[in-house]
Amino acid sequence: MLFSKYCEYLEELQNESGRLNMIETLNRMLSELELSDIKPAIYLSLGSFGPDYDKLVLGIKDKFLLTALSKLTGIPGSEIKSLYEKYGDVGDLAENLSTKIGVQTRVDDFFSDETVNRELSLSKVYESFSKLAKEGLSNNAKIEIIGDIDSNLSALEKKYYYRALVGKLRLGVKESTWIAALAKYNDEGDKEEIEYAYHMTSDIALVAETAISNGMEGVRALCHVHVGTPIHSMVAQRISSGEELRKWIQGEFAIENKYDGYRIQIHRTSNGIVTLWSRNQESYTNQFPDILEAVEKLFNKSVVLDGEVVAYDYENDKVQNFNILTQRSRKYGIEETVKQVPVRVFLFDILHIDGKDMIKHPYLTRREVLKKVIPENDIMVVSDIFRSSDPEDADLQLLNAKETNQEGIMIKDLSEEAIYEPGKRSFFWLKYKADYSNNLSDTFDLVIMGAKHGKGKRAGVFGTFLMGIYDRVQETYHTFCYLGSGFSEKDLEELTAELNDIRVEEKPADYDSVVVPDAWFFPHIILEVSAAEISDSPVHTVRDSDGKAYALRFPRYTGKRRTDKSVPDGVTTLDEVVEISKHFRIGSN
């Protein structure tokens, strides 16, 4: 496919008013794509350069592209900056500059006897991103690569090329949109099977390419654990009382501590290659060399394990605060940090062992295999469980967890049906945190949707943030509160710098908001927020089925950035908020 045609589809997607229209547009795009174009087309539409676990990192920011545009057009940097502030988007800036100055003709073209064909293929443009991702590339070399592509692009093509360079397509297209489009494109396609294949491979472009080349038979062949490639983790539903668990679990259940750390997925291939992955498919392999070494020493078989890594005080035999663990997220000085912040991994599931997938087996079967597989050691241990059939035991165990400074408890179904469900918020697992109980304030993982400029001591930074939750059914974000409490000056400075990189000119199409902040942002940064109570709201858009709107009263930033979670999966959902509001008013007696 020509890049020009692809950009016409992107423009159509940007102007679509509803999800069904988007799906129809993607469906038509699929019918015109060459097989070799499918991966580039999908990755770019998602603002990425590969699957989350193995994507190219360009490290290009808007500021750098302003310098590049100045050099490529000959327009002074000050004028470029002024125009950028007017448009607020580097793609819109590039498009308008192209319209203003016309098509640039390279000197070599004057001395060529051949007809110059300026139209580039989608694959050719995508290759330029691979070149830009090479390590050690100088800024001048990057500008030369960008310029070589730029000189062959129309105004519309430049708009999306420059947006792609900074990963901000702003189309509202998600993996779930592509899943729906693939199911529609492949008449026999089962949406659930396509979604399952995506959760098992963590690569929607691979699933699409397979579906188009090999049909649903090929898609089904992807539905297994690929050791070395992270699968999407199963996550738990939230409950607010022990009694509530009976809505989901009828018989016996297991209770284990909910550790306040980072979710970790551990892979060891049959030939000894070990990789560690976060919940949102980012590599932990370099971040936790001590865990890597332990796996290399302890195992001689192919295995995939699921667990939680925590900062651990071995001298006093206790889990340390989450904020201590965050020191291990540093990219530099890792060897010294390993000594300063020792860790332990509490393993609670096994997904694969020696060529055999375990995810379709019941929880108790998986746990028995896990206990047999893990040798006795200090750094990797199987989490303890308490078995019960009495919901009151959940409340008692929650109190015990609170007394030992744990985040809460996990309650797991022990029935034969309780399989591992990749990528799902499953009712086979329930999370019950101390924060959810009626006499304590709650915490929510909210995404920053917008912000207001600070005043007084906060002048020069964003001082108040518009926070939102996620509606999984409608695939939209809804405003829940304005947040201005709990931030240090350093917090605000760092957030302002990060947010300026993901700022968008207009409210995203998947945002449901009545209030209008000074700036809108691409949904990316998740903050943990506490509150005094949930109250009725005349302005925020978190609504139950009766249309009643809710907001957080006296929200406060806890100081905890949820870098271990990704958007939208890690964001508190509309269903969770509505369910909580039925049982208690947060902070009430």
C-alpha cells in the first residue's frame, strides 16, 4: 500500500465519530493491505513500532522535530516554535508548513534523466523508523533520515509521519478496535478466539497477519503459551467485604496476601534463556539481575511463572514499603541498587512447564505443580494460602494482612472451573484490600486526562489534574475528580515535563468530559488516589445505569505512580466504582 493511501485511511479514522465507523474503516483498510503491510499498518495506527514487549524506541520528542523542521525548511527556529505553539501538534505543524512552502525539490532531481516517483510505500516509510531507532545515531544523522522521507511526502503524509515519529497518532484506535475489525473481516472469525490469541501472543499485528494468511485455524494455533514472550496477565475483580465474595465464589476458596510490589512474569526457555516481564509487557530482565541469576541457578527446564516481586528486609523477615521497591526502577547504578534494595518474589501461579501449558488446569492443580517445581531458596518462594469456606475468614485475614503491612488479600476460587484467564479481569480471583473496607478511605488508580495551570507557588507548572476512570464496555474515559493535593514541588515539575510530551490540542474522542481543563493529554500516566468519600457530582461523568453521577470528595495523591500498570488495563473501571458506591460511602462510619 502506498503511504499516501494509508494516510487517507488515518485521516478518515481521525474524523470518525463512533467506534462502529472505525471498525468499518479498519475493515476496508484490511481488504487493501498487502500481507507485508499488515504489521506496519497496525503498529503505526496504535502509535507504536512493534508489540509492547519488543517495540522500537526512537526517543524522538517534539522539541527535536522543531529543530529538524527548521533545518529542513530554512525557517528560523523562533518562527517554527511560534507556529508550534499555535497548532499544538507537530504533525499539524508539518502539514501546514508543507502547504505554506510547497513541495521541496532535491538538487539531485535536476540532474536525473529519470522521472522522479515521489510516492513512497508504507513499508518504505516504516523502514525509516528502524533506521532512526539505531543506537548511537547522531542528531544530524536522524535529521538526514527524516529529511530523506520528508522530501517525498505530501502535506497529509507529513502530518501522520511526524505524529508517528513521536508516537502520537491520536486516532482513538486500540487493540480491541482491531480485534473487532478482524472478526468482521474474517466472516468465520470468532472475536473471543481472536482476542484470546492476542492475549497469548501480546501482538495484535501478528494475530492479524495470521488471520488473513491462514484464517481462524492459524489463529487457533497461536493460542498457547509462547515461552519467552509475555502473555497478558490475569487480574482480579475488586470486592469490598467478605460477604460479597459469595456473589462470585460458591464453594471453598483460598486466601493469600496481596503483596504491595510489582507483578512479574518469569520465563525460562528450554535452552536456558531467561526473561522477566512486567504486567504491561515491559522487560524487567536488566532491572532485576538478582532474580535472573536465581532462575538460572534454580531451574533446568522450560517454565513460565507468575508472581509479585517486593522489596524485602531479610534481617527482620518482612516485606518493605512499595516506595522502597521503586528504587529498583533506575536504569543506571543497578548493581549498587541491588545491594541497597534486596527483593523477594512471591510466586502464586505457573503457566507452563516443560512443553505443557497449565493455564487450562484448575487453580489447585496449578498450585500443586508450582510447589513441586520451586526448589527451596530465599529469593523465590511460593506464597502461602489459607483455605476456607467461610466468608468471615476473609475479613479476619484482611485484618491480619493489615497488621503485617500487606496491601490486602487475594481470594481465589478452588472449583474445577477456576482456570487461568489471560488478559481478563476474572471472577476466579477477587482482591480485597484494607482500603476497600467501610471504615477506611479507598484508593483508585486514575489516569490523568487533563490539567489546569498552577497559580501562586505553583505558577509555571500544572497544579491541578483532571483524573478519570475507564469504561471497558464503551471503551471511554470518564472524569472522576480534579486532583491537586498530595503533590510535592518535585512531583509537579516532573509531571509537567512528562505531560507536555503527551499533550493533545483537542479533547480525545474517547474522553467523556463536561469540564474543560487548560490542557488535554493522551491517556498514559496513572496515579494512585485516596479519598474521603464518594459523593454525587453535577459535573463529572462517572455514572451508574440510572444516570447518577459520582465524584471523589477530598481526593489526594498517595505519592504512588502506577508505572507497573498500563493504560487502559491498569485504570480503575466504571464497574468497580459503581459497585463500590452500592456498598458504602468511602470514609463513612
